[in-house]
Amino acid sequence: MYADLWTVVGDTDRDQWEYTPLTTVGPLQFGMSPSEAATRMTAAGFTGDLVEMHPWNSQRSQHKAEFRKTQEREPYQTDVTAYYVEGVGLTCIVVDGLSGPQVSFDGMGLIGRIPSQLMNELGTYLAERDMGFTFTPQGDIANQELGFMPGVQRAGDMLLTRAVFANPDDRIVYTLDDVIPGEVWGHH
């Protein structure tokens, strides 16, 4: 059972998704309700469970849905995690580096890559467009305008990339850092 904890799905065996900054990640659209997201993910072959989380603040509840490819993953494996804030909808999406869909942005694969290769490619992309960058809490480069933060995830004795996509809806916050739930930062 635990031998499969570090299994990495090959790039060609992953679902292939596109990312449109601050708008969509594959079939998911920022702002959609949990039921709308569940319907789209079910149509894409995923199953998921909605879980209530600590409230966003005293006025807004927060939920997350953990999706996995139907009948291909163990119940403890999560390929995509979607976070929702009451009154705002889908605000954050985390794609697993081991088994999640390959998400591409402007021809750049973001998931399941060697971290230094993605950081070099992303750095070149930002420099060629004269876009600034920030550092994630883990020390990777990111850009607020692009609406995603790359990160790393352990795969046995090596690290692979995963990505956190977010839309900081101005009804609640103004930066990516503020809309991404704290539990996301502790994941490796």
C-alpha cells in the first residue's frame, strides 16, 4: 500500500490542462461555486470530497474539495485541491506534482518538473517581458500578475514541481500570498 506513495505519473499519462492567468485552470474557473466545480471535475473524470475548513474570517466560511482521478487513485491521494470562500467562490487551486494534471502556460509545463528547470524557464519568461518577480515562502520565483506560485513536492528522494494558482478577489484580499490558505505553504 505505502509503496505507491512516491509514484510519479508520467507527463504523457497526465490530463493536459491549460492555464489562463487569474481566470481558469483546466476545467476550473475562479469564482465558481463548489457544486459547479464538482460538475466540471466529474465530467473530466475526477471525483472529490468537499470539506469545511476554519472560517476565512468571522463573516465568511471556507471549504476545500480534494479531487482525484476516478478509480485510478487511492482515497488518500489528491490530484487537485480547490479552495472556496463563501460569497467569492473558487479562490485557489493546488495541482499535485506527483499525479496531478500537467498544467501548461504559454507553452511551459508547470507540473512534475525538475524545479531548477522550471525556475530557469520562468525566470527567462519574466525577464523577456520585463515583468518583475517575487519569492514564494519556499524561495521559488513567482509573479503576482501571472496568478500562480510554483513550488516543490517530495517524490521519494527527489523533488518535483507543483503549482498553486490563485485569484485574489479584491472583495477579500489583494495579493496571492493572502488568498492562499496557510495549509498550502506547509506541504512538501
